[in-house]
Amino acid sequence: METLALSLIPCVLWLLWFWFQDWYDREPLRTILWTFLLGAVATLPAMVFNTVGALVLSGLFGSNLAGEWLILFLVVGPVEEAVKLWAVMSYAYRRPEFDEPVDGVIYGAAAALGFAAAENVLYVSRFGSEIFIVRGILSNPGHALFAAFWGLALSQAKMLPNVGSVRARTIARGWMRAALLHALFDALLSAGQHGLLPNALVLGIVALLMLTIFAYVEVRTVRHVARSPHRQGTMLLTGLAPCSNCGRVGAIGQACAACGARIPEREMRVCPACGREQRADVTVCLSCGASLLPATSPPRVHQPHLVQVLPDGREQIAFILDRPVVTVGKTLDNHFVIDDPTVSKHHAKFVRHPSGSFVVVDLGSTNGTYVNGQRVRENLLRNGFEVRFGRARFIYRAVERAAPLTGEESPPSRLDPRPAL
């Protein structure tokens, strides 16, 4: 019982410290606990892979200091960070509670400290209670800090386009950084144990390394907490437009101060050639004649998708509509995450239509969903339609042209805000 208590106490204290870093939407303790337990379970495959890897490399390079460091950098660091990463990705990463960037750090710490607690049981049983202090001050927080690198990468990956291996590469980079730092930490301790460096110097270098990593993680954590969608809410967009009745400029969606007529909820677009504002429903600048339609490019994927138009006219894929329902918002529990303060937490959704296209549906967002400049509740999309959430603009690209409607049906207007279902 004493061994178990000594193993758990430092890990639980560090876990509470990380948990309290989330000021605005703390993670459910149930999810934290399960992630902690999965991290502890992850020690079992880590022991197997570490043992096999150590036997192979020892047979190739011998049981010397160089061989030991090879094991640390090629086996121990990568394996232990990989199994902790698995502990988060297999459960917490899939949960709706994983909905803001700082959550990657918190759940990463939970898995890492569960792993460290299981290790503590082995170390305390083998070396006695004296090792409790060293592991509680250095090794236990070290596990959590190393995990923060791939934890931050997990959060970043949710905000990237779901194209090819973009997300996987981001997570892999975070994992490699964590593995390198983990191995470096162990290698420094190994240098002290073998007498390569004085113990006092080793402890000083390790302490400096840990403080540097701690400062980096703390700065990133505070920055993410400050930008938490649960803190900011949604920035209200205020737009001006001329009254269609008397021409006086007023706030979009409000009554005209001159005649009382409601100013329509449409926006102006800027001509890229002359810079003058034009109505959102026109396709050619009324001042200079330049086209206001975005440059087109051949589809690069075989599914409907959204693109952003770069300043040079090239298109960049923002998100592939690869499922029947795609949710849109600024929290990480959405499929399509838009990091913009004018986008609501759960802003809209795309629903697949029997025609093969998609219908965009607003979910009661603060700043609305716009199709070709007009605010809509839901609207069937056609290739080339502009879709705007808050101030985030995208172009819808269909893979194939939709089949023409027959009978008495007619295609919806580009500016028709009525339901297109």
C-alpha cells in the first residue's frame, strides 16, 4: 500500500496542476481518469517493445554506453511516447470534450502521468522509497512535459484540412520532438550514472532542460487558454449597407434610420482590380468590368470540398466533405474547425443531398451563414457557390456537375435563401 501511495501521489498532484490550467472549460474528471488509466496500461506494450528493441541493439552494438544511448534514442524515447500518444488517440481524442487547443496538453499529461505512475510502482518496489523524490520532481513532470509536444500537435491537427496525410504529418512531428527530448533526458541521467559527467553537473543540465521545456509549454498553454472559444464567445460582425428603399447607409439587418425599412442582409464585395465596392450579387465589376468570380481550377480530390482562394488566384483545399453530415465551428469537436473569432462554437453543418451535392444549414449562429452574399438558414450548394461563416469565406467545389432537374422543378437561385431540400 505504501508503494502504491508513493507511486500515485506525485502523479496525481502534477495531474491536478495541469487540469487547473484550463480556466474556462475544465475537462470531465471521468474522461481524465480513463485517460490516466489507459496511460498506465500503455506501460505493458512499452515493456515488450523496449525489451525486444534493447536485445536487438545490444546484440548489434554491444552493452556499452554508446549502445545504451542508441537504445534510448531509437527505442525507449520513440516507443514510450508512441504508446502514450495511443492512449490519448484511442479515447480522449475522439470524445466531444476534446474541443479546444489546450485540451491536447491536458489529456497528454493525463496519459503520461498514468504511464509514470505505473513506472513508479516498479521503481519504488525495486529501489525503495528514496527514489520517490527524484521521480516526483524530475521524471514524473518530465513525462507530462514531453507529451505536451504531441498533445499540442493533436490539437493543431484538428484545425488542419483533412487532406491526405497533412494531419498525420503534424502529429508525427510532435511525436518525434517528444521522443527526442525524452531520450535526451534519459541520456543525461545515464551519463551521470556511468560517471561520464559529475552528478551535480548532470542535475544542473537536466534542471535547465526541464525548466526550458516547462517555460515553452506554459507559454503555449497560457496562449491557448487566452484564445479559448469558451472564453471569447463569438465576435459580433457589424456591417453597413445602403437601404434599398431610400439609399441611406445603415446597419445590415436593422431598420433604416431615415425611412424605417429593413436594410437587407447582404454584403458588398470588393473588386480585386479597382478596389471599389460592388453588390454581392453581381459577377462583373460595374466600375471597371473585371470579373468578381474566383479563379477556378480542376478538382484535386474526388469528393465535394471547400477551397480558399489565395491572393494570387490559386485555390487551396480547406476541407473535404467526406461524410453525410459535416459540422462546422470553432471548437475542436467539429469536423471542420475554423479558427476565427466571428465563427460560433457550433456554427453550421453540411448535409449530403440526394443529388450528390450538399446543403449548408445554419445552426443559429451569431453572425450567420451566407451563400453568395445573402444570409441563409439552409441552401443547396452548386459548384462555385461562395459560402461564408462569420467572416471566413470559402468556395464550394463539386466533383461533377449535378444532373439537371426535370419536370416542374427549377434550380434554386444563387441568392435564394429558401430551403433547397
